[in-house]
Amino acid sequence: LSSETKYQKCISAVMMRSFRTSNGRVVPADDISDNVWVRLTQPTVDEISLVAKTLNVDVTDVSASLDRDEGSRFEVLDNGILLLVDIPYENIVEGISTYDTIPLAIINSSKAIVTVCQMESYTIGKFSDNSMSNVTLDDRINFILKILYGISLQYQQYLRKISARCKEIEAKINHSTENTDIIELHQLELSSVYFITSLRACNVVLNKM
């Protein structure tokens, strides 16, 4: 199993969690107070409404990333900023890896930071499980940049895995022309194109910050 798959199997079922930073580490917070990070994963309608009301942001902004068709963008809100970017993930079925992206929303309101995603992310999880050091919410822009940097590293890791797997299949095809190999190679090439496109869109968002 990949590290991401192992992480997804071990996560808590809690959909909404709050964190603060202390001594360069991310630690749990008791509630949605000033200068915390609220992490929403597969949030319910009630959780979305609660966060929107508490932070004085629009419900549609909090729920924006739950639409798989939403594209990357940077938007100035009445009470902060919204960043919407695609994050990569790996799905392993019967030993075969497939790759895709899903939207992640990052809202920096006057009160707190919110991240919203429809599924658990290994990259975002590294921040909330106390794996990251030298992290502080006192500098929220830097906190967001660390998240975006972690996402870019995840893209690079997957692109390396895709490249290595493509080379394995291409070498195999020289001796065999099984349909399954050709289909997998095509899917990997499509994933590579999607990832590169998403990275470029993420770079555009980053340049607007």
C-alpha cells in the first residue's frame, strides 16, 4: 500500500477538526477561536453552515471545493481570500495505481484559516498529525504557502511514479501487446497530462497571492 492509502485507512472519522500552533507544531484546538486552522473533510451541511457563520464567510465559498468540476482560482472575499486548487491522490485497486485530482479550498478569513476537501489528503494530513515542524498560524500566508509547497511535492512524487511505471510498461510491450498494459499506459499518460495542467493552474493561483 502507498503511504497515502495507509494514511486514509488510519484516519479518524471526524469530519471537522480545529487546530492551533504551539512551539512550531500543529496541535488540536478546542473550538473555532481566533487564529486557528479549521480542517473540513467531507463536511456535512451543518458543519459548513457552522463554519460559515462563525467565520462570517459565505456558505458557497466554504462548499466550493465539494464540486469536482470547480477549477483553480484566487478570489478576494469580503472577509478574506479564497484559494481553490487541485490536489493529487493515488487510488490502488488490485495492485494497480490510478491517479487523479480533487479540489481543495483554502480560506483565509479575518478570524481563522479553513481548508475544505471532499476526501482525506495525505499532504494536508501531514500538517494535522504533527508531522510538520516550524509551523505557525501567526503568519498565515506562510502557513498557506507551506501547504501549497507540500501539494507540489506530492505532484512531483506521483509524476516520478507515473514515469517509472510507464517505462516498465513500455519495456514490457516490446515483448507483449496485452490490452491491459496498453490501457494502463494510456491512463497513466492521461494522469500525467492532468497533473501538469493542475500544477500550472496552481502556479497561476500562487502568483496572484
